[in-house]
Amino acid sequence: MKKILIVEDDSKLALSLSVRLKACGYATWIAADGIIAITTAVRVKPDLILLDIMLPAGNGFAVIEQLNQFEETRETPIILTTASRDPEL
């Protein structure tokens, strides 16, 4: 079973994504901030990370820099997400 880590501070959105992905046969984990995301990713070794750009404890770009420092997560594909309407993001 493929593993997906959802990094999202909006709990309703994270749960919605998790439910939909589980219905499609994926195992999911949810992290609400960058610190939990990094520790969970290193422990779980997900096949994919869905990463919100705007997080309470660090932004998504800082999380990517940290994940690249660990052998367990260096090659993990990451999809960046955001609900922001800022075109610069």
C-alpha cells in the first residue's frame, strides 16, 4: 500500500484529503506543521508528500530544505499546495 503524508494546517482540509485518498487505497498520515511533518516523514518514509506552502511552524519551502537533509526523505516526491490567492506563490 502506498503511503502519503499530508502536511496541512487546516484540519478539515487535511481530513477531507485523507478520507478521499484512503478511499482510493492509500495509507495516509497528517501533519499540521513543519516540525511534525519532518519527524513523521523520516519515521514513515512516505511514497509522496502533499505539502502546504503556508504552515504555522515554518513554510513549505523550509520543510523541503530540511527533508533534503535526510536520506530517508531526500528522494520523496513532493507536491506543493496552497489555498492562497497570492499569484507570487
